[in-house]
Amino acid sequence: MPVRMAVPKETISGEQRVALDPTMAERFTKLGVEILVEKGAGLSAFFTDEAYGKSSRLVDGVQALCAEADVVFKVQGPTLEEVELLKDGSVLLAVLSPHRNPDVVKRLRDKKITSFAMELIPRISRAQSMDVLSSQAAVAGYFVALRAASLASGFFPMLTTAAGTIRPSKVVIVGAGVAGLQAIATAKRLGAMVEAYDIRPAARQEIESLGAKMIDTGVNAAAEGGYARELTAEEKQKQADVLAKHIAAANAVITTAAIPGRPAPKIVTTAMVENMKRGAVIVDLAAESGGNCELTHPGETYEHNGVVIDGPLNIPSNFPVPASEMYAKNLYNFLSPMIKDGALNLDWDDEVIAKSALTRDGQVVHEPTRKLLEQ
């Protein structure tokens, strides 16, 4: 009997994405598996039931769906109520954020569900096509540049008009990971003068290749796995002194610095904000984990001392079609090598499988999460 893979509706308020789009659903079926889709699961991402029905079986209601499912695909992690609907011993793939949802992790463990936190996929070359953080960050980076342009008090590009020439806006982007680079590229396309900062010196080439100028603070915080380590107090002060000058001159500041599983580092201080031009804007992509700006209110847009501060949440959901398509492709690339003749055979010797697992066989196998639960 082929393995049954299920796609329920997302239940988190404001979430428009769906874990599997019709194209990837069809590709999974070609591997011999059966795809079950809850009726209406794709509507918020503009995928109709009819589009899924060509290759998938539509199921009315999440309870009936989960009762049949061997594997469940989600974007956002499940609530405790949703975990109860999963079959004991089934497989779950989602962005689980275990540090925020310890009760959910415990229940997944107790129900002996094999769960994969897609945000834990190691950042190695072989796993790039499976990297959910990168695919969704590309969407977020595009959005925050547009958001900054829409909130700014002036034009991003230089304009020559009958009334004279309007100078382009100066945009400072903090963090040059996937989201930051996409923000740089988008701001440049919009015609802004762009400066960018990243504590990893290796980012200089990527920043400059997109036409932006690198802000050099003399601080190097490169860490393993392509992430940045937390700065010392002395390094933070050195960074702040240099950044403050560039931020004061900016019309828009976009911050994208994040440390997985940790609160976002505070980079833009209250003093920096109060030294900015009136009419300037800060868009804080890191608002989800507390924000890079000391004055960010997650989920709110407000004005402080004449500066607009924006803390958008769940940014990829604003572009549900491409975000869903990329997420679904990540899931397919992750799981399809483990499917043979319609059966799922997880290779626990595979680094990608082993390191992205959260719970397995009644145990929490992700060590940082296990230690957190033991506290």
C-alpha cells in the first residue's frame, strides 16, 4: 500500500501559504505515493481544489484527513489540538520552532511522531534546494524593500522633472544573508543608493556584486554553518559607533539580522533612531524574534520622533503563491530521495535527515531542544 501524504489547511491567523502546491503534489504522486488534500487548503494561496483534484484526493475536514495520513505536510507547526489528530507513529514536516513551542514538542514525543523541523536543515551545499529558511527569506527580503519604499517619505529613485531633480533615497541594509541580499537587489532595482552591513567579511563580495557599498565596521563575527555568532560588548560598541553615522544619514533602514533559535540581536539603538532624519523609516524584518531595533513593536507600525518604525510579522505569507511553491519544492527535494516504489524509507545515516529531526521513536533527538525541555 502506498504511503499517504496529507496537506491540511493552515490554521494560524493570517497564514496564507499552503505546504504543497498542485505541481509538487503531482510530482509526489509520480513517485507512487498518494496525496490527500483537505478541501480548501490551497484557497488562501490561490490554488483551487480543482487544481489539486487532478492528482490528489480531496478530503473533507482535518480530522478525516489526519486519520488516514502517514505523513503530514504543514507550513506552520501544529497546535496541541492538531497534534492530537495525528496518528501515533506518523511523520510530520513543518517549521516547528521548538524553542517557542515546548508543549507541542513534548506531545509529538509522547505520540512517537517522527517530526522534522524544516528550519533545522543543515546549511550545506547538498541541502541548498531543501533550505526552507533561505527560500522564505528570499520572499521576505523582496517584501521589506517594497515595504520601506512605500513607507518612506520620498522617492527611492532619482527623478528629473520640470520642477527640478529629486535625489535618490539612501537605504542602509543591516545583514546580508539571503533576505538582506534580496532586499539589496530590490532596493537597487527601485533606484535607491544602497549601503549594507554584515558582520561576516565574506559578505562583502556578494554585497558589492549587487551594486551596494559595504559598510566596514572592523568587526568579524563569522561562525560555523554560515551563521553569525553573538558579538562581545566591545564589538557591539565598535559596530554601533560606525553604523550610527550611516543610519543617521539614511532615508530608510532595513534590518535582517537573526540568530536561529535565539532572540534577534539589538543593533539599532534608541539613540540611533533619535538621531535619524524626520521622515525616515525603519523596517525590521527580525521583528518575529524581537527585532533588531530597540524600539520595534512586533506586528505594529508607528512613529517615534518623526521616524516610522515597522515590525512586520510572517512576511512570506504576503506573497503566498511563490512562497508556497518554493516551500513545496523544498519539501519535495527533502523527502523524494527517501521514497522508493511508493514507500517511505528514511535514511538516518543521511546528515540532512538526522540533523533536521526533532522527535523520533518517543525521544527528542534535537539536543538543544532536549536540553531546553529538561530545564
